[in-house]
Amino acid sequence: MKVSVDTNVLVRAVLQDDVRQARKASKLLKEASLIAVSLVCLCELAWVLRRGAKRSKDDVSIAIRSLMATRNVVMNRPAAEAGLALLDAGGDFANGVMAYEGTWLGGEAFVSFDKQAVDLLSG
């Protein structure tokens, strides 16, 4: 089966915080022949892990890199790598994804009220 996952499936698989749902999520992720993970899903996952679950940036990076290394997962890898690069530099994953996609769409400069993101992306 080829699936496109919602963020909550990934969150349950990563956090294992709801036994029943975590079991179902893990089984689905192991058995699906293809798991499509959208950029929105990755951004939400990073946000939930950081803000909701209070996980470190390193934990978020590990979770996303683990997904990327999974044989049956497909995603916009260059955009995910851009998000991870900004996250690893101390910024926000979603800002890295937005900047990458904005450039891909023809934007020349990333603008935001998040000064740290702008500084990291222009430096």
C-alpha cells in the first residue's frame, strides 16, 4: 500500500506516547510500500516535537533524518535538507524549508520578522 501520512501518524511513531496509536503508526510505517511525507507534514512534525514535546533541536534533526533514511519514505529531500541545515545552525526547520521553496519558486531573498532566521539564511 502507498500512503500519504498525516503529521499525527509520524508524531505517534516518534514519541510512542499513545500505546495503541503508536503501535498502529509503527506497523503502517513498516508495512507500506511507499510513505509520502509532505513538507507541511515535516514542518508540523518539527514544530510538535520542539514545542509540544519539548524535544531538543538535535532530537528533531535525528527524527527527520531517520525518516529520510527509511527505504520506503519519499519527500522533497532538498527542501528537507535545507530545513535541517537551518535547524542545525540554530534556526527553525520550517524557515529553512520556506526559504528553499521560495528560492525554487523564484524568490531572491527570504524576508521575515524572525531576525535570527534572516541572519542565518543571509550569512
